[in-house]
Amino acid sequence: MIIAVINNKGGVGKTTTTVHVGYALAQQGKRILCVDMDGQANLLMHLFDLNKVYELEDEQHLPTNTILHHASGIDVLPLSYWEADRRQYVKAVQKAAAKYDITLIDCPPSLEERTKAALEAADSVLIPTEAEDFAVNGLARLLRLCNEQNKHIAGVVVTQFDKKITAHNIFLRQIASTFPAYFIDAIVPRSAVFPAASAMRRTGYEWNGKRANAALEAYNHIATALIQQLQGASAV
Ligand SMILES: Nc1ncnc2c1ncn2[C@@H]1O[C@H](COP(=O)(O)OP(=O)(O)OP(=O)(O)O)[C@@H](O)[C@H]1O
Ligand SMILES: [Mg+2]
């Protein structure tokens, strides 16, 4: 099962969602591959030492031969620095994904060739969004595109939510009521755990330890919702 984590809007939590849903799924016993499909290489930078990331940037060999193992149990396919065409990206992702239960693709913040390749390679899409103005418009267009491509929509996830911000509450209600079929009712609040964990090249779960954290709990719920959907479709 391949899930593209997609939104052409920048900074909405695609990379954070890929890493943390990936980790939560791995904790539930699934073999997980995360693909860094974004030229910004933020997923690689979140999880690995920067020297390692720069090494990858310099390497000339086909990155499709490289799988990185993170201490958290997540495997990573680094495609960020690989300039290829859509067909090659699709093939590379699908070949690597065959060894895993679930592959999550972290997409760039635009509908560029890499995103289109991720969409083509994927069975399903997961869409993170902030509860902000224009989100509904953007989501409607993105959902239409996914439907046109006959992709299953795993859900829309609201991230970086701050209940003290009135606009967030307004737009959360708007998103939930406009897309009831897709809205995943596990909202990820803002939490300082994510930037801190990323600075330490770890997942928020590893950084946070056993302390309660609502944002990490939300990602656990999202992972559970995905497994339930996939089991319903007998895909994992
Ligand atoms: N729930 C959250 N609480 C606080 N900070 C968050 C949360 N989710 C993400 N962030 C932070 O917000 C920033 C953007 O998140 P992230 O990189 O996941 O978004 P993105 O959609 O992948 O961005 P891009 O479009 O540039 O790829 C990062 O610094 C990340 O640590
Ligand atoms: Mg990103």
C-alpha cells in the first residue's frame, strides 16, 4: 500500500505527518518505508545527520539503491536529489515499496513532476492542511485532482491547530463540514515537540519519551484510522 502525503500548499505539515504517521504505524507492527520525494530534503534532514544528507547530495549513484535505516525503525528512500522523469520515480517508489506493508511519500509543496509521480505511484492520498483561510478552496481542487486520478482518499488531517485562535476554530468547522467524507477527526495541535525533535534528528515520539502529548496522540489516532481503512480494503 502506497500513500502519498500531498498538499501543494507549503508548510502545512506534510513532512511532519509523514514521519509521525510512519512512526506510529511502525509501532503498530507495520513495516514502514518513508520516501523523501521533495527536493528540499526536509524529511531526510528531520531524521538524519546533516553530513549524511550532504553525502547523499554529492553521491552520483542511483539513489534508488539506497535505503536508509533510522533508529526509530522507519526506513527511508531518499529521492530528493535524484533528477529523473516521472516514469522513473514511479518505478523506483513501487519497486522499493514492494518490501513494506505501507509506504508514505512526502511530497513537495507544488504540483510539480515529483508530486505527479507520487500521485501516480500511490494507491491512496493523505492530505494535511492547516485550519486557515483558503484551505477549503485548495482542498477542493486537490480532492478533485485525486478523484480524477481514481485515487483512494485516506483523509484530510488538520495540523498545527491552536484552539485559542478564533480563525482556526472557524476554519476547522468549515473543513469538517465541507469534507465530511474525508475529514479525519484527530486534530494535530501545535506542539513544540516537532521542531525540537527535528533539531535532534529524531521523531517527536523518541524526543518526548513517555510524557503525554496531544499532538503525538493525534498522530497515533490517525495511524489507527488508516489501518482500519486499509484492513477494511484488505490492503495490509
Ligand atoms: N503540529 C505542529 N506543531 C508545531 N509545529 C509544527 C507542527 N507540524 C509541523 N510543524 C512545524 O512547522 C514547520 C512546517 O512543517 P512541515 O515541514 O511538516 O510542513 P510541510 O508541509 O512538509 O512543508 P513544505 O511544504 O515546505 O514541505 C516545520 O518547522 C515543523 O516542525
Ligand atoms: Mg515538507
